[in-house]
Amino acid sequence: MNLIYLTLITPLIGGFTLAWVKSPKLGATLNSAFSLANVLVAAALLLEVSQQTTAGNPSSNWYVDSLSVYLIGLTVFVGFTTSIFSKPYMLHEAEVRSLTNSRMRLYHASFQGFIFTMLLALSTNNLGILWVALEGATLATVLLVSLYRTQESIEAAWKYFILCGVGIAQALFGTVLIYYAAAQVIPNGDSTLLWTELSTHAPELNPVIVSIAFVFLIVGYGTKVGLVPLHNWLPDAHSEGPTPMSAVLSGLLLNVALYALIRFKMITDSALQFSHMPHLAGFLMMGFGLLSFSVAALFLHRQTDIKRLFSYSSIEHMALMTFGIGLGTPLSVFAALLHMLVHGLTKSAIFITVGHASQIAGTQRIEKIRGLIQTQPSVGWGLMLGTAAIAGFPPFGIFTSEFLLLSSTIHTYPWLAIPLLTGLAIAFAGLFRHIQPICFGIAPEGQKPVPATMWPVYLHLTLVLILGIALSEQLSMWFDKVTLLITGSHVL
């Protein structure tokens, strides 16, 4: 069987199977088993692409290249480690919050459904199917955000549905405009929305139509990325939904939305290369990225909910990636790709520790979570190390990617390095003014350890540390290959 189809079928079967499993413990075990199967299938697909450069037929709807398979690998790996953490966490939540067996079935089925929609978006060669997949991810996330059925969780799910629904509608209109422009130059109507065909014929597309389309696309898919000003759904979704959902949402879905923008930017750059505004797509991404980065860094200081705190950190880092892709130099794109990897690993690890920290304290209020290292050292040190990594402490990988991005910015637009450095300093201060008492403060009475699986946290952080110290030759060559695909130039 084609490995692309197997990659999609595995989580789909998992979702349907888990919808009928009544036992929460068995459901949690099977969720991890299906997630492990996803990893094994994706590893085989990764091996095929590494040997043959691509997988699938470029003239069909299913096609994987070095960019998409890289994100497929990250998606299934983080999905698997999150499912391991999810078992003790959700069983504890079921006990404390009285989640019924039907709600737990919904959670496990939606978890696999969420993974399926992201893999669908990354495996398709059709930009229309890409839109459908991201809409499906929206619907799966709504079910997860509203899992607890509290007034706050339902409000957060409704806000998420409305804002992302409006955004995805803008993305649909942008996709329709791209289809209209492509229909004028691609003779075969069945191939009009294929990424491979569009990339070949992009220089022939009407630059005016493509420019208008990209404006709608960056607003639409930028909403899913979490770019300001349509970012308000993200903190609410994180704070009210179950923490494993936050781990995959922040570590994975935001990457997939940015992946969609990267695909359309490549088409737009090629279509506008001889126009009077050849860098329109890049400038828009840089502008939205810098605005979002600045706003998120400032809002880190105002948070009182620990999950909202790290949701604004996600906005900050997605903005940095958007800025790097928009800058468009080989080094900045290389840095953004590396940042995508290390942020996904680090932020998912942080949300695992945050979930356990909120269970230990019985609340998500920052001022009531204190002395974690005293109460449960593995959780406290995991959160401390994760925060150090996400703040850009050397030698963690995020320091490396941010350093490369700053170097590229100084070389290309030196004056933009000032707001970037200022924002990084503000974000650093915002994180540690909250985290220091959380980890090292005096533990309140009644704060007790909870069942926790912490090895995924330390595995992720170890990988991020290794990536910060030295990139392997194979990984460097892979990123260089993807950079060449996006920019047309090698970085190495």
C-alpha cells in the first residue's frame, strides 16, 4: 500500500476505533498504540523521501516532498509523546472533573481525528484539500476545547469556532482567487489547484489577482497561526481545553497553518517576480510577524493563568517564524525551519509540565502555583528547564535558531534587529517573573504530587539541547534542501 495512504489511514482507523472503546484506561492505551503506529508509518515515509526526494505522484492529489515530510515526522512524534503523557493526565482529570466515559471516548477519538487532519493537510498536493483539512482541524479542536462543558470552555470553543471560521473563510476566498488565476493558464482543469502544477506555471499567473489572493490568505491562515490581530482565540482555547490538546495545538497545528502560508508565498513570489511589488508576500509576513511578536512579548507580563502565559509565548514564537519566512533569505528560512522544530518540541514539553503543575496546585492561577520543585521535583525542574529553553538560553536549540534569524536580519535590514532584540528581552523578563516563584517559591499547604509521566518532557528537552549544540550533517543537509525548495538558494 502507498505509504502516504497508510499515513492517513492509521489515525483515521484509530479515531473510529476509539469512538467505540468504553473503558477510559483501554482507550488511553489504544490511543498511545495508534500514535506509535503513526510514528512507524511516518518513519517509513521519511525514509522513502530521503532516498527518492519525493513520495507520491506529482500529478495526483497526494504528494509529499522534503518540506511536508519534515512536518509529518514532527507531527507524529509529538503526537505520540503527548499521548503517553495524556494517559495519567486525563485519567486524573476524569476523576477530579467527573468526566464521563462518553466524554473520554470523545477525547480519544478527537485526538486521533486531530492528528489525521494535520497529516491530511501535510500529505496533499491539492490546495483545496489543504483548506478542507485545516477546516477539519478546526472542528476537531472545537470538540476538544469544549470537553469539560463548563461555561468558560464552551465560550472559548465558540470564540475559537467563530474567529477561525471567519479566518478560514478568508483563506477559502484567497484559494478561489488562486484557482481563477490558474484556470487562465493551466489547460487541464483537474490540475488547477495542484501545488506542483501551480509552482510550474506561477510566473504566468496574473500578478494582480495573486496579490489580492495572498492578502486574503495571510489573514485567513494567519488566524490559524495566531497572528495579531486575529489571535484572541488562542489563549482562551489553551486555558479552557485539556492540556494534551494544548501540547499538540501549540506544538503542531500552528506549524501546519504556517506551512500553508509558506506554500502560497512560494507561488506568490514566483508570480510577482517581474511586477512592481515583487516582495509583497514577504513584506506582509514580516509586518504581521513583527507586530504579533511585539504584542505577545508585552502581553506575557499581564497573564494570571499559566496556560494563557505560554499561549502568548506560542504567538511570540510563531511570529518569529513568520518573520523569518517573510524575510526570505536562505539563512532566515533555515533559521525559521529550525525554530519550527525546536519550538514544537519545547512547547509541547512545557505544556506537559504545565498540565501536571495545574493538577498539583488544583488551579491554573499563577499566584497559587508555588514551590513545584519542593512538591514534585520532576515537574518543577521540567518546567524550569523548558522555560529556559523557550526563552532562548544557550545552548538550547531556540538560542541557535534565534541567533541565526538575528544574524540574517542584521545583514538584510539592520534596523529591524532593534525591535527583535527588545522584544526578546521583554519576553524573557515576562516569562521568568512568573516562573521563578512557581518553581522556587514556598509550596502552599495541601499541594500534593500527582501521577505524572515526565520522560516525554526530558526526551524533548534533550533533543532541543542536542540541536542547539550541534546539528547533524544529515539534518543540516535536509534543512538546506527545504531552504532550496522555498527560496531557490542554498544556505550551506
